[in-house]
Amino acid sequence: MSGAMDQAAETVGRATGADEYSEGGEVSLRGLATLAGVYATGVGLFAWRMRASGRQLPERIPPLDLLLMGVATYRSSRLITKDKVTSFLRAPFTRRTGTIGGAEVMDVPRGHGLHKSVGELLACPFCIAMWIASGLTMGHATAPRATRLVTSCLSAVAVSDWLQYAWSLTQQKAEG
């Protein structure tokens, strides 16, 4: 299966003029196409498995669960892409360029091809959010109680983060 995805990604790279696509730096369309293929394959396998098991997808997600999943997606994407504690996940694919406040850091992708594309995914909270939201949505479809527990925890951490930043701002204003 990997060979077919690599071949498709190579075809995409040739057909789209990958050499002319990037302005001032390497953009690996082949690596990005491979990641898109992995994502689509994962979602497709989930859908196939749900259908094969006879389980029904939920008709809708209740608004509170949707809110929890949204805040949890935000917090998880920051945790994976910016938190010092998770640097070990990013380190093989990124390089540290500095800190951005709190316990957050700024990493940039390194390497070439698929390696760099994975670095881009792991360094960008907006990029990885779709993967996280998809995982939480699949979790909600298969194990709603467990997913609600996880999203509640991550949402509580996000609210705590926002309160910490608000406190810091009030302290700065009081001192200044």
C-alpha cells in the first residue's frame, strides 16, 4: 500500500510542477500528498470498520460535546506542537528556534521530503488540528463516554491556561 501511495504522490509532484510551486524554499508536495493519503486512508478505514461492524454513526454531536471537542482540539494541538514537554515527539523532525511564552516553544521543520512534511505537521497547531479533531470525532462515535472524559480534561486545561494568561496580564497592569 505504501508503494502505491508513494507512486501517487510522485505523480502529483510531477503533474503539479512541484519544482515551480515553492517560492524561496523546498515544499515537498510528495511528502504532503503522502500525509494526505495517510489521513484519508485512516478515515476510510474507520468508516469501513464502522460499516462492517454494523455500528451506526451518531446522527449529530450534541452542542456541549462539540464545544468540548473544539476546545480539546485547540489544547491538544498546542500541546503537541508547542509544549516543551512534548519536544521529544517533534525533535526528530524539527529544530528549536526559540520560546514564545509560558511553556511554549517555536520549532521549525527540518529535513527534506516526507521527513520535512511530518515536521511541518508537528510544528503547526493549525495543521495538526484536523487530525486531532478527526480522532476525537471517531472516538465520540465509538466510545462517547471515554471521549467526553478526555475532552473534558483537555478543555479544563485550556480554560486554566487562559486564566493563567489573564492573571499574568492583570499582574503586569498592576505593576506597570
